[in-house]
Amino acid sequence: MLFILILTATVLILTVNIWRAWRKLPNGPLPIPLIGNFHQLFYYAWRFGGIVEGIKEMKKQYGKVFTLWMGPLPMVNICDYDIAYETHVKRANIFVNRYIHGATEYIREGRGIIGSNGDFWLEHRRFALTTFRNFGIGRNIIEGKIMEEYNYRFEDFHETHFKNGAIQVSASMFFDLLVGSIINQLLVSERFEQDDKEFEELKTKLTMALENSSIIEGVMPLWLLKSKFMKWRTKTTFAPFDFIYEVGQKGIQRRVAAIENGTHVLSEEGDDFVDAFIIKIEKDSKEEVESTFTLETLAVDLFDLWVAGQETTSTTLCWAFVCLMNYPEVVEKLRNELTEVTGGMRSVSLADRSSTLYLNATINEIQRIASILNVNLPRVLEEDALIDGVLVPAGTAFATQLSAMHTDDETFKNHKEFNPERFMENNNLEKKLIPFGIGKRSCPGESLARAELYLIIANIVMEYEIEPVGATPKMKTPTPFSLLKRPPSYEIRFVKRS
């Protein structure tokens, strides 16, 4: 009897506290203690075909800004570009901090470029941006590095996967190796090969982790995620991250050993990101300054840069050729434009960007269709702040739902249709496309990703006919309920054009 009374009192107190908090937050469905609004979100996702469609349905009911309770955690969802710009750009300092719990905190524990805040985040983000700029990102130097890997990959697969007059290969394997080698050359000066078992396991585990991760892991406390109670779940969703992190640690150990035994000599600025980071460690040590740059934080930064730089661009390229194979008339228009710009006698270059308006529009439309995160990573308010006229208290989690914004029919008419012309007909539409995020937390690898997408898509379209093996893959994700919006699995044929 006493237990029932205590349980009833606890539930009553929780209900009252939640109700008081619910009244002060932006509009949203009434939450249930402990469960929050998970049951409603899952219902709408199931009914309308995925998390993005579920969020959009809630937007219709509750407005452009609404609150969903992820268990005991209220999260404010922003589903409108103008509100996102007003908060994330105009008042960036208040809206900059990452919500560091659950999946974001796992491995990182407040470190890294993705899962840190404050001075640590500023230092490490600035260092990464400066280092990559020194290696040519944002300048034409990076074009040579991208095209070197591009040419190598096609020559390599021509030798191993040439069949019936064409290179026939799994799209994901091809783009994983191409993009993975580009980012890996910048990080550790190493190229991945087809028979690299470590890379195969790394990619398999990363795919498994991203496909199985959900909103629940994003908001659950780290102590609970690591408990025996959740082991059945975390061994599937997080064990792959452990493996990726360990691969980075082993690479760092090999580099340190090579420096110590003289087989690797550090140049003035370093040959790659690891070199530059080690030089920074040594410099801070000599100057006897308090530093956050250590071999441990290097491992976490490598983890963040590799996961972000590899998976996002590779996934977007897989989506790109699903779109192009479904819309051959777009491919024809691209070839006509690129032939006119290059004369058909040379490769497409980054210097051609200003002359390739249709290609630029096509890449925009590819990124809009891809929108590879079904749910965006949450941030947390630094102080009390107005969001769409409602005063939201400090400490509240919020997220700008990019995929919901990119598929909003008011902004992007007939959003399911692949239509590059929409960006040419409306010059203001491009600013509302924010695949790399918005504000100070936008992706630090944006310049590299844009260069990769431009050069790889343009030159493949110029040099090869692209054909599906079997039926043309549908423009539909197999993972509408996961964190990552993956493209369908398919094989592609690259037929050399004369």
C-alpha cells in the first residue's frame, strides 16, 4: 500500500512539473511523464512514412516552432528558415552550444569538434579550419588532390571491375573508397585500397551504427547508455564507434613511433592533419602553456573529422547518381552545358563554377533531395531567449530540422520531384538550402565537400554514361526511421564516352 502511495505521489509530482514547464514552452502535444511525446512521434512517423514526414505533420498542427518531449527532456524544434536564421545567425552566441548527452557524449566526453563547447570547441574548430586551409581547402590546390584520387579510383576499378564494356561496381563501395581516400590523405596521408580489410570493417560498422541509431540514444544520459540494462542496445549502436576510434588511436601510435625512430620527419607545417596536431602539441609544450592539444584529444578530433568527412559526402554522391539515373534529361542538359564550357577537350575545373549555372543548380537539388540527417543534432540554449516570440528558458534543448525544411512544399514546390530548374527560376531559394547547417556550428568541412561534389559529379557526367545494373533504384530511402537517411543500395555501370 505504501509503495502504491509513493508511486502515485511521484507520478503526480512529475505530471505537475511537466505541465508547468509545458505551458511555458512553444506549443506542442501534451507529454506523458517519463515517456514524453515519444509515442506520438513514433505514431506520426509510422503513419506518414518516416520521422521527417512525422515532424512535418506535427508542424502543421503546432506551428513552425513546436516542442516535443524526448522522455523527460523537452526539445524545441525549429522548422522554418527565417526563424532559424534569426536565431542561429543574428543571435549566434546564444544558440551555438551543442547539447552534449547520449550519443554525442559517447567516446567524446566533451571533447572533439562535434561534441564540445566553449573555448575547447573554438580552439579545435579554428585549428581544423586553419590546418585544412593550409593544405589547400578553399583554394585551387585542393582540386589537384581530389582529381588525383578520382583518376586513381577509376583506373583501379577499371582493372578489377571491368565487365561487358564498362566498370560495374557497387555505388557505395566506389564512393566510399574515393571520398574516404580524399579525407584520409588530408588526415593521415594514406589511401584506402579495395582489399583493405580494416577499411571494409570500419565502413560496415559505421553503416551499422548510423542505421541503428535513433533519437532515443541522442537524449539518453551517458551513464544509462553504458549500463548493463542498455547493453543489448549499445553493443549494436555504439560498439562500431569504439572500433573507429581505436583505428584512429592505432594510426596515431604508428605515427608517433615513426617520428621517434626517424622514419617519419615532421616538416615545418606538417604533411597532414596528424602532423600539424603533433607540431601544435610540441609547440605548446615548449612554451609551457596550458593546452587542450594532446594525443587523446587528437584521437577524438580524428574520429569527428573522419566520420563527418567520409559519410556525409559519400552518402550524398550515392544519392546524386540515384537522382541522375532517374532523370536522364537532367544528365543531357548537364553534358550540353559542360561541353560548351570545356569544349569537350578537358576536365571540369573548380574555376568553371561561375559558368556552370545548371550544374550548380543540380548539385543544390541533389543536396536538397539527399538531406542525409532525418533528425538534426540538438543544441542547448546558453541563456533565456525568444524563439518565434516565446521566451524559452536557458538549458532547453533545441534543433533546427533541416530535412523538414528542405521538403517543405511551401518553399520547395512539389518537393518529391527532382527539379534543378527551381534554383534557377528563384534566385532566393538557394539561401534556404542549408545542408551543412546554419550559424557557427555549420560543418567545418563544407568547402571540401562542395569541391568534391562539384568535381566528381561534373567529371563523371562528362566522361561516362551512367547506367543501373538491373532496375533503376527508386528515389526512396530504406531508413526513414533512423538518424541517417541512407540511399538505396545499388550497382552502377560507368561506360566510357567517346
